[in-house]
Amino acid sequence: MPVLGLGTWKNDDPAQCTDSVKTALEAGYRHVDTAQIYGNEAAVGKGIAAADVDRDDVFLATKVWIDKLAPEDAAASTRESLQKLDTEYADLLYVHWPSGAYDPEETLPAFAELRDDGLIDRIGVSNFDPHHLDAATDALGETPFANQVEMHPLLRQEELREYADAADIELVAYSPLARGKVFDDPTVAEIAAKHGVSAAQVSLAWLREKGVTAIPKATGEDHLRDNLASLGLELDDEDIRRIDDIDRTDRQINPDFGPNW
């Protein structure tokens, strides 16, 4: 999986979404993340089609919403997602939340059937805690390929990172800039000034150093390119230690239907 992707949550203006996906891919991104609930799968698909990049070179992920996780609904809604995305397959399909109609023993075998049918390549989960991952692994007979969770320097997810490392699960970070709050953190700001880069680049580089794929949302070309430039930033051990020692736990996404964090 590419170590930096494009998130599209709240990128719900169709023309802007299409343009940002096209711009990102032509700038060098190769991972695009969307979801049924975002309402932008068709615009994402148009952006991929418009970019001067082969579809097979794009790692495309989408997510099944909580009211579509019964087996028959998961299958039907995934086929509908693929139609909107104008693609024959998704590289990664996530259970968006362990909530609603989700039942690991029913939902995940339905995802496995979609994989067997060639409609998806990998099975992922999102917003799962370790006990959710244990149940998902039991239901699948294998570990999920990825777990997508909120993660950034203000929410470092040590327990989930240890679990992912031990189980060989890819960890994917949404809201990797804490919806802008990392820009105001003095430690991140000082490290950014030290390297002459943006706070966004520091946050994304820290995630990369932790072996995590970040999927920041960006629409304008300047932000897209600034985020991409984080791939060239090498933080030193002291930088990593200082971020690891930030004494904050600022969770941005915590809906009432989510896990009891």
C-alpha cells in the first residue's frame, strides 16, 4: 500500500472532488480513499478516469456504511459503489464502523465472497479496537488487511500500533492532521521550524516513521503538493521522541454509534 494517500471525506462538491483527485494523481499520489457515506464515489471515479494515470496504478479504497453491512446489502451496495466509481474492482473494501448492521460472522464472509468474485482485492476494517480485530480475524480465518483509524501526533494510538505490528495489519490514519489542530501544537511547530517545513509535513512524516499510511484530505494543489512533500522529510530520533511525548489525547471523531473509547 502506498505510504501516503488522498482522503476525500467532506470533499462533496462534485467538480472540486473530481478536480482534486485528478490533480493529486497527476502530482504523484497513487492511493485514493472514499466511502459510500461520503456521497462522492462518482466524482472520485471521474477524477481517476480523467487523470493521466492507469487505473491499475491507483490503489482505490472505499467503505461500506453501517446500514449496508448485512450480507445481501454489503454485496449489493458494493456493486453499486463500483458502478459509481466506474471501475471493475476496488483494491480495498472497508467495514466503515463496527456498528449498525455489522456482525463479524455474517458481514466478513460476505466481504470474502466479494473478494472471491474479483470485485475487491483486500478486506479492511475501520475504527476497530483490538477486541473487534480479534472477532474479525476469527470470522475471516485471517487478519484483515488494514484497519483505518483516527491517528495523528495528538492521538498516537500506541495500543493499536502494537497490535497491528504483531498481527501484520496495515494501519491507515484518517484525520492525520487532527482537522488542523496539529498546526497549533508548539512541539510540532518547533520541529517544523527546525526543518523549514510545514506542520502538516511533520505530522505526516511522523506517521510514516511509525509505519502508518496517512490519508490527509486536501483539495487545492498547494496543499496537495505540500502533503506530498512530506515524503522527502526525514525526522531524526529526537524529533520522533518529542512527538511521542506530547501529552495530549485529542480525538476528533467520536460518534455516538462508535466504539466506547
